[in-house]
Amino acid sequence: MFFVPWILIKAWILPLPNTVQDQVIQALDHGFDGMIVCVDEAGKTPIFYTGGWNNRETKTPANEKTLFKIARISKLYVAVAITKLTHSNRL
């Protein structure tokens, strides 16, 4: 028996929105409380795209300093590995 993550397949085949902010807003339709995307290009000021809630109960919107809980700690290790590989021009 296989588990098919239909919501991910749907997100994969749908056309992408025109902007990163539109994509963040569309991603919130998949059940996330909030989301932050940081685009950090060399020599430029980082740009943050946010959507959803920092605190849903108090209707506080997410911002670039919002902290979210993550489901698995492995994401942190993957992010560090990707950052190190990118910094050493190996990725």
C-alpha cells in the first residue's frame, strides 16, 4: 500500500503564480498557519515574503521575525548542509 500525497501532486502540477508573494498566499490554502520566504541574493538586501498568522487567535499577522515550530528536526540539518555546500560553491 502506498500513501499518495495528493495535495503535493496538485501543487506540483498547477501553474506557479506570477510573484513570490502570490505563491506564499496560494501555499497558505494548503493548511499552513503562516509562512516566510527569504530571498537573499549576493550583494542585495534580503527580501522577505510573509503570509498567514504569527498568532491565529489574536489575528497577529506573520512578519519576517515570526518563529514557527517545525515538525521534524531534520529540516534544520538539511538547511545547514545546503547553506554550507552553497557557500563552498559545491552546490
